[in-house]
Amino acid sequence: MITSKRRTLKKMGAFCFLALFTASALLTTSNENKPGDFDLYLESSPGKQIELTMAEIEEINNRNYMSESILKTAEATESESKSTKEDSLVNIGQQINLSTGIVEKETNRIDNNSETTEATERLLSPQFVYLTQTEKCLRSNVSHSLELYNRSKCRCDVLVLSYREECNEPRPRHFTYLFDNRTTWGTGRNKLFFHATKRNINYIYYIFLDDDISLRFNRQATPAMKKLSPIQVFQNWLLDYAPAVGLVDYEGRNEGKLVHLRKRNVCGRLQAKNRTVANPTIFFDPLFNAIHAKAVGHIYPLDTRYEKKNWWLTDKYLASAVEMKFRGQALLYFPLTVENGLHRPYPKSFLGTIITWKKFIKRIQKQAPDHYKNHRLFKNFRKNPTLYVRRSWTYCMSITRHQEIIPYAHLEKQQPAKGSRILLNLLHHPYPMSCAGTREAQLESIHLSYEIRRT
């Protein structure tokens, strides 16, 4: 009985051991990556806790050391950054100053270059435009006399209106030919004027000329002038004085001597002794004249309504417009003389010349501003145009270089004092004091007969 109980207990023990071993194996297999209860116990033991505490303290100390190192490094970096920043700011400031200086120098250089470019453009761009009419092609003697073929010398463009046949000959690039076979002398010049103004080129002077002229020096030219060509001297004088209208002596009318004579008769001998290179004038032959760009639009287009009767009537409109709008600024340059060799047939009827001349003056008067329309100068001129041309105070007016070119501005100026000889001559002596027997009287008589033939 006892033996059977012992056997039973042994079996139960073996079974329990087997069960425990199996359970242990299962737990080990399923929880091989997890701490077991024993490990948990060891970890929760006081020794293990002390080890953990010492490790944590050491780790904290290490962290504090690292933090201090990082702080020191940060402070050093910050101080270096400040000094570097300051150095950088200084360097940046120096670079800015340097760059500013470079920019200023470059700007000044560009400005200087711009001024130089503008000046160069002014020098290279044509200052003059020559406007003429001819049957077909411009004669070579005119081109060579005025140096028109050489653009660098003439500083010009050339416009030619052909009125019989078109010109197909080779020509310089600065030559432009137009064609119109329906024009008269005045309408042809108007056509040239309109074409030139549409070019949008800043010409200083519009030089109108006939196609048969030649220019030469006379006795009043100095040796210094003769070192240049006549046309160069004329152009330089235009730029130096800047008259509204620039003229020269005309051989066919002895224009230079005539102006001297009229100045002496109207202004007195004392003023006539003061010889100048130029003097204001009134009536002129328009075969060669230069008109300033500021004046040309107030003079052109010409009134050509009466050219079917007489082409010379257009001359009178031109001279009257210049006198009434720019009195004293039409200057005759004494050292040069213009000649013309051809005399073509054209209308020359003298009937109604004075009446037409007065109509021109009245038309110009209507164009004046309202506060000038009743000025007595218009009345005096219209009353007797021929006498006005011979005896006007215009010949006594002083010359001012680069005088402002403003139409009708001369009407604001005061007339001479009542007691002056000029006013006495104008008001009380319609004709000058007798100078019979003198060369001046003979010249005046010759010119008067010339005017009578034309009028």
C-alpha cells in the first residue's frame, strides 16, 4: 500500500517536473526578447539600482560638461561672429565706398562721353541746308564754288528741285533731287522749304540760292579771311553773329555800297564812320540768302499769288516779311559779293507793283499779335514802301551777336529821342540832305532808276 503510494507520488513528481520543464521551454521560446521575472527581480534589486543611479549621474555629468563646452563654444563663436560681423561691416562699408566712387567715376565718364557724343553729333550733323532749283541737274561750277560736293567742308545737305527734266546722274549721298515741272520761282522755293522742314533735321540755317551764282571776296575782305574759301567764311560768320537773315553784297545792285550810303544819309556821317563787317538792311535780291531756323517758319511759305504777272513781286513780299517781323536782324555781310551769270525769261509786268506791295504789308500786319497790329511802323511802311526802304531808321540799328530771334519783338523797343538827328531825318526830311555831285548821290540815283525799272 505504501509502496503503491510512493510510486504514485514519483509518477506525479515526474509529471510535474515534465510539466514545469515544458512550460519553461514555452516561456523561454515566446519571451526570448523579454526580461524574465528573475531579471526583473535583479533589476529591481538595490545593487542594480545603485549601479543605475551612478550611471545616470555620470551621464548627467557628461551632459553638463558637453553643455558647458557647447556654451563656451557658442560664446566664442558669438564673439568671433561679432568681431567678424564688425570686420565684415567695415569691409562692406569700404566696398560700398569704393563701389560708390567707381559708380561716380563711371557716371561722370558716361556724362562726359554723352556730352562728347552730343558735341560730336552736333559737329557731324549738317548745320546748313542749301535749297536751289535748276532745269535738270545742278551745275558743277555752283557746286565747286560753294564746295557743296564735300560734305565735311560745307557741313550741309543739298536739296535740288528739277523743273524740266529729272536728274538721273550720280550724285553725292547728301544731295537730294526733287522733280516738279509745274512750279514758278516762288512755288519752287516753297516746295523746297516744306521738304526740308519735314526731314526733322536740326539745321541751323536754310540757305536759298539761284543755280547760277558764284561767291567771291571783295576789297573789304581781310587777309585772314582769304585763308579760307568764301563760303566757309560766310558760314562761320553766320554761326558767329546768328542773324535772322544773312546776306552778302550783290554785284548787280552794288548792295554793299548802297547800304553804306543809306546809313550815312539816315544816321549821319559820325555813325557811318563806324565801319563794321555787317549792317542791317531792308530790301535785297533773294538770289542768295541764309535764313535762321528760328525765323524761316515765320517768313516761309512765300506769297506767290502774283507770280503770273511778275516774279519780282515775291521778292517784295520776302523783304517786307523780314523787315516787319525781324527788323534790324537782316544783316548784309560786306566782305563777300555774289554774282549771277544767267538771265532766263520770266514774267516781269510792272503794272500794279506798288499796290501789290502794300497788300503784302497789310497781310503781314494782320499776322501780328493784336497789341502790335496798330503799330505806326506798319502805317509808315505801307504809306510809301519805296521811300521807307530808302530812308528807314533800320540802317542805324545796332547789331547784337546772337540776338534773340522773336517775330515782332523789335516793336517793343523805343524809338530815338525827339531831338536826335535820326528822328529829324525821318520826320522832317523825307529825302536826305543834298549830296549832289558826290559818288554816293550818283549811286543812289542809279539804284533809284533800277528800282523804278523793277517797280
